[in-house]
Amino acid sequence: MATSPWVWPMLAMVGLVFAVATRLFLTRIPEMKRRGIHPQAVASAKQMAEAMEDTRAADHFRNLFETPVLFFAACLAAMQTGIEGSGTLLMAWAFVGARVLMALEACGRNKVMRRFQAFLAASVALLVLWVQLGLHWAGVL
């Protein structure tokens, strides 16, 4: 059985999630040790936000479970229905690329307008992907 081309952009997004999670652990644990923060003192998101100096990776990690859910649903739906058009796959990869740029900005310098531009590009790619899938299922494409 041949591997669906939809597997690759999904694996890339999963890799991004784990890369941001690694960044989160590599920043959070040393900060907590350095500042003597007991884990129970940051049991809630509110406590964490108040106690930690650097929440960029944690903020972006949470964000990776918001809009990207629609990306995974689109890829799985396309895979299940056998859609393999280059335009739809291009939009999937455009979404992944924009999300990588967004993650680099969010976990790095965290310039809001640059982050927003990447978010907007990802959102447009995701919208176009869903429109293409809808048109395909409607028999238009």
C-alpha cells in the first residue's frame, strides 16, 4: 500500500509541535530551577503566567492545538476521500510553512506584526485548502 501524500505535511506539523514542546521544556525547567519555583506554585495557567518570566514557548504550544486542528481534520478527510491534487497539497504545505515561521517568531523575538503576518498566511492557506476540498467533494474540481 502506497503512503498517502497527506502523511508528510501532517508529520511535519507533528514535528513542529514536538519542537515547540522541546523548546518549552528547555526554557521552563531551567527557569523554574533558577528561580526556585515549586511545580505546585504554577499548577494553573494563570499561576504560570504570573510566575514565569518567559512564556513564549508555552503560549505558542497552546496555540498549536487551536487552528491546526482544522488542518489535521482537512488532511485526514482528504486522505480518507482519496484527494491528492497538487493544489490542495500545496495549501497544506503552505500552512505548515507559515506555522513554522510563526513558531520561530513566537518562540524567538516575538514581534507581534511578524507573528500576525505568519498567522494570516497560515489562515488563508487553511481556508483555501478547505474551499478546495469542498469544491472537490461537490464535484466542481
